[in-house]
Amino acid sequence: MNKSDLINVLADKAKLSKRNSEQFVNLMVDAMIDAMRKEERIEIRGFGSFVIRHYGQYEGRNPRTGQKIQIDGKRLPFFKAGKDLLQRVNTK
């Protein structure tokens, strides 16, 4: 499922216009991104949580030349599925 599929499902199930559904999805995604930029934890009960993990600088190699290079540290979003989501996904 991609973003436009999600918008269509939301419009159908909530009986909203596609424009309103798109605005809702965009607002939700933007709010989550803003929270992660501030390094806030996002928890959606029954679904899962998002946190930012920090990875330090490390030494890598250029695959073409084999030369050593320094890879800068970075922050990456990490998702952990909630117990209810795992149960629902694994139920046949």
C-alpha cells in the first residue's frame, strides 16, 4: 500500500472526500516527521512506536577504489511494531 492507496481507503471508509483524506494523511505524516526531528518518541497504541536511533561516525571503504573513507554519524527512524499489530498480522 502506498500513500495514494491509503488516501483512497480512508476516503471510502470514513466517507470523506479524497481532498480531505489527502489533507489528513499529509498532516499526520508532517506531524510525525516534526516530532522525529525533535527526537520525540511517537507511540500509537495497538500499532507501534517510532524512535530515532543515533549511529556514530565510522570508517568505510570506497567499493571502487578500496580507499578508506569516514562515514558521518546519522540519525535514523526506527519502527517497533506493537503487540496488537503483531497478533493481528499473524492471525489467519
